[in-house]
Amino acid sequence: METLEIEAEAREVGNKRQARRLRRAGKIPGVLYGPKTPPVALELNKREFSSRVAGLEGSHLVRLKSGSAALAAKVALVKEMQYHPITGDVIHTDLYEVDLTAKIQVRVPLHFVGKAVGVVRGGILQPIVREVEVECLPMDIPEFFNVEVSALDIGDAVHIEDLQIPEDVTAIYETNFALVTVVPPSVEEAPTPAAAVAEGVAAAPEVPEEQKEGGEES
């Protein structure tokens, strides 16, 4: 896996107002942490991070360039990104420092390739999961897995055991679950005769009590 170099600087932990000022200055607040790393508050260049990292699919490693000894040359996994609910801009990120010699668990996206036979016959391709969890060394993290679906007929499925995975990567699962299937076309159920009659008959008006008893006396 390619390691992206990004600039990062240490910052003081502040309140929400300070974080907003930081964002107005073109920075993204974040934190670096790990099993052997005490949390370090940091700030990243918003333009650089957004253009090089934020829009990428799957798991990615970054190597930090910094004048801070607590950050310089650290390699981290982009663990989480928080987005602004309106603009969609990244407003915070968590970086998880990794040991390049120790295996980690990550999720890898799936790409469904080809046009299924069952889709040509009117079925619908139905992805069941769009990513799978694997264990591997950080530098061996796959960007994605291709899932060939061309041979799938209606009712067929591709399972996790069918996935082509490199020898140095191990998929984590307990059962041979399905990744994608082709389901029959959805057909709107025709109404039953009784239901059709019920829909076509207006509700009878309620009869006043006086008429039920033969009317009022004159």
C-alpha cells in the first residue's frame, strides 16, 4: 500500500471555540494515538488533507512530516474522519499509529465487476456487504477487492470463501457469508378478488337511530 506524506503539527488541546478558529485558519484538528503512543493533539493542512486523503476509498496509511518530535516520521492509519453535516468538509480526524512489522485489522471495500447473467434475464444485483474485514501487515493492506459477478444467475451468490485474497492477507469471518447475490425482479402482487370488490364498494352510510326504530312520532 502506498503511504501518503502529509504535514502535521502539534497543537494545544482547546475548547470548541478554539477548534472553530483553527478551522477558519485552514486547519483540521485531529489526534494521533496508538497502543504504544499517548494521545497527541495535532493540526493538519485542510487543503492538503482534503485533496490527498479525505476523498480516498478504503483504509490508508499516512506518514507525518512535522517539526515536532512527537509526530515526525510517524506512520498512521486514518482511523476516523468527522464531516460537517452541511458542507461535507472534514472537521476532525483520528490517526492510529501503526507498527509496520505488526499485523492489524482493517476493512477493505468490494468492487463488483461485470454484468450478471441473472441481471440480463431481469434479476437485480443485490450487494449484501460492501466491505470485508481482513488482517495483514500495514503495508499489505489492499486498496479494494474485485468481485466478479458475470456468472451469477438469479438466486446465485458469491461468498466470502470465493473471494480472491492475497496469501499475505487473511479475511476474518466465522461463516461463509454471501457478499452479493442476484434476486428475482420485484413483481407487484395483484389484488385478490375479495380485495378488489372491497376497494370498489363505497362504505354504506350510517343509518340514524330514529330510522332504525321506525322514525319519530308526529
